[in-house]
Amino acid sequence: MIFVRGNRENFDSWEAEGNKGWGYQDVLTSYKRMEDWQGPASEYRGKGGPIKVLENGDICDAAKSFIAAGADELNLPVNPDYNGESQDGMHVIQENTGNNLRYSTSRGYLTEADLPTLEVQQRGTVSRVVIENGRAVGVEVIEAKGERRIVRARKEVILSAGAFGSPQILMLSGVGPAGHLQEKGIKVVADLPVGDNLHDHLFVPMTYSVDNSPHRSTAAHFGSAIVKDRLKPGSTFLSHSVFEAGGFAHTSLSTGVPDMQFFAIPWSYPPFQDEQVRLRPDTRPSLSVFSTLIRPKSRGTVRLASADPLAAPLIDVQALAEPDDLKVLVEGIEMLRAVMANSAIAKHVKEEYEPGPAFSGQRLKDEVLRRVTTVYHPVGSCRMGIDERAVVDPELRVNGIEGLRVADASIMPSIIGGNTNAPSMMIGEKAGTIILEGLGA
């Protein structure tokens, strides 16, 4: 539910690569149109859109002291609106919530909208786009019992299956790297770099024992909150994201815009998310903080495991393949340690218990390799552009195929600085505008 638009430079760089209509001022129009900001409409904020957005107004003392300490230690402003004029600084998290509910695109655009022509079909898997004479005319669907049927398109097909699903469907349809498709026995319809340019944000969680967090990672604490929220909706943390505070900062490798994002949650956080066992949470009052790589240089791929549409794709994000990515994460940890030692919060800190002060220097670098994990922000695998690396053009049309577009995070040429939740919504909102303008609406 964290609502971050991204840095204006992110979108201006997209436009500079030839993606006309995707500069900051262009996407700002889409952002303002889609949001219902808690405050008044302004140069930067929209009012009356389908997605409710507000600042978490119920953050705890631990989160407040983290903001103060970060601002003081790192010489950063306390930013009242990181989605406004400037992104830099420490801040309270903004979230797409309203009426004590998550305002997803489903709630904002479907549940609360009058759409008499919409039909949602469930329990089916799209196996491929049906392409005839260079034009997408529909999709093949595998039903729950294994039957296959064709759904015909009236005008065009739009893929929104995400950074893994959209390239998988395209390759199953014969749109992708020719050599790879031929290896899988798939007829090549269009030789495009589908599945390349995959990248993601990464973070490393750190957890401190503190005395000013009200939360406990226990069943009793969650259970009592559920009862309280039932009796008085909106009265507990259950009405908000667990992420309460954050910041955008610069490491020594920054090229002018923030390359480090901080998060803070007043809970203990599992240090090893990829372990094959269920980790027992630490039940002490805690504050977990995160060093987050938001401008990764490493690039990976999505490929088909086989021509079977029900087989999961092969995902290789090539995390930390570029040495600078590891350097940024390690420097972020060192910055956070300095923040947690600042007088604005140090009196509340009992100890750093994950990963622990014993990890420094080379030991810390090695430990980061064990602890680093995805922020679940994969993008870029159907890259938008006008050169040979592009899969879709700035109108989101798949190159070489008529009547086929992709509209999701996979089209990002480069990942934005911040959570990809809001930018993915913006891409959908902007895609709708592009399509309607093409129809003369």
C-alpha cells in the first residue's frame, strides 16, 4: 500500500530515450487524474480520482524518532510530501487506503465503478495470444478442467500480466528471442528482446530492540487488534500499511537523484525471507529499518522453461551482478547504523540484533549476500522504447504485431525510484488515455 510516484528524473529519462509522452509533466497528469488525495488539489496532487491516497496519520513514537534521527544525522529535510515538488528527505509513508481499506485498482476502478460491458472470467490460464497474419485477434485460454478455447478480440488485445507473466505469454505466442523460441519448438512470429532488461529493487532488513514501539509480533497482539478494529473500525494499525516511515537519500555513488530508500516498521522483520522453514518472530518491541537499492544497475532475464503454458517461467534477475549495487546496499546499512546512533533515537535503542554489530567490513558484505531479498518490484522485461532493445513503442504497441499492447510494470525502460505500486497504476491509467485518444474518444 506504499504510494510512491517516483522521482521526476525517472520519467524525464524515459522521455529522453525517445518515449514521447512519458516525461514527468506527462505522467503527472495521469497521477493527478487517478488519485483522490486527502488534501486539496494542487499543482502536484489530484482530487476526486478513483484511488484514495493519504498519509499514515497514526505512526508510533519509534517511527517518529526514526524520521527525526534520519533528518538530523544525514542532513536531510523532513519532507511533507515526497510525491510533490521534491523527493529527497525523511517522511511519513503515504498509502493508497481509504475508509480503513486498501484502495487497490480493483476497488478503485472496478468495484466502485459502473461498468456494464465488463466481464471478468476466472479460473482460466491464458496460454497464448492468437496472431493471424501479423495481427493479434484474441487469446487462447486453458480452462480449469484443461479444455482450450479462443476468446476473440473486438479491436485489440492488451496484456497486463506483469513483469513475469507478460513476457511469458508473448514468448508462448511466438514473440520473443528467435533462438530461444526455436529451442522450445515455438514458431517465431516476431524476433524481439522479450524477457531481457529484467530488474528489481533489493533491500536488506535490520532490526533493533527499542522501548518506544507499541507492537509485539505475537498472536495475542494481533488478535486484540482484530477485536478492537471490529468494535471500532479504523482504531488500530490494521487500517494502515505496517510501513510507517521512510526516506530518500544519496549514497556516495549517487548521480544526482536519490539512490537509497529507507523504510521503517515498528515490528521485528524476518531476516531471511528465502529460508525453507517458518521463522519464529522476535517478540520484543522492535524497529526494523531497511537499506534499499532503488537504482539497480544489474539486469536479468525471463525465459520459458518449456512450451507448456502451465509451467512456471525461468526467472533470473541477476541480483547484484554489478558490483556497485552491493556497494550501495552496504553503504545504506552504514547510514542506518549512524541514524540509529543519533541522539534523537539512541536513547530508545537497546541493541541491533539483526544482523548485529559484529558484521562490519568484509563480513558485512558477505552477510548482505545472505540476507538481501527482493522488494517484489520486478520491471522492464517488455521494455518500452524506440531502439533495438524495445519490445513496445511509446504507445505500448508490441513492435511488429498489430492490435497488441502491453500495459504493466514490464514496459518500464528503467525502474523508478520508489515502490512500483503507484507507477503501475499510472501506466494503466495512461494506457487507457492512449487507447481512447486513438479511438477518437
